[in-house]
Amino acid sequence: MSQYDATREPAVSGWVVGGVTFAGTMLILIGMFQAIDGLVAIVNDDFFVVSKNYTFDLDTTARGWIHLLLGIVMVLAGLSIFAGKTWSVVVALTLAMLSAVVNFFFIPYYPFWSLLMIALDCWVIWALTRPGVVRSSP
């Protein structure tokens, strides 16, 4: 019997486990931030003010519902990351990309906050695309 067994996958690196844990935790945190942004926009239409002639002008309440629903789904996806299923990583990657796009359109309302959220989304994407995060099932 050889030392190397081709049917056995190598052990998971501590960096991968840490990255997945980080990504799941950050996804939950980003989702909570999105939900809070959404609630603020829904409850108080006048809180977010945008300059005139903004190309992607959308009603603040509608934007609030988008943020609220995205936030709730992101929290659920972050919780599912800890289950270690391949589909949860794919869903989390999709939601992080969608969150970055939604926050891009939110820049005129709250520039610093939107850029921070985009950076956190990119960090989650990076953490979930590290080698070894998605492992094949036997």
C-alpha cells in the first residue's frame, strides 16, 4: 500500500476554515447593516437625500425595501455558510456581488457607507473564492 491514497482529499487548511468562518460572519453582519439601511429608508423617506439629476433615481422607500430584503437573505445565507454545503457558497457569492451592485447605486445617498459596504462585499467574495473552500463530495 502506498503512502499516497488518491481517493482521499488532503486535510483542510486552517486558513480555509478561518476564511469560511470570516465570510459567513461578515455576510451576517453585512446583511444586518443592509436591513438597517432598508428600515431607515422605509420608516423615514427624508433621511436619505440625493442631489438632483441622479441617473438612477429611485424612490427611497423602494430602495429601502430592496436593502431590507437583500439584508434578510444575506443573513440567512451567512448562517447557511456554516453548514459547509457547496450551494451555500454559491448563494453567498451571488448575494455578495448583488450587494456590491446595490450599494454602488446607493453611493449618492451615503457615499462613505456605500463604499465601505462594497469593500466588505469584495472581502467576502475573496474569502469564499480561496482554494479549498468548496470541496467535492465523495
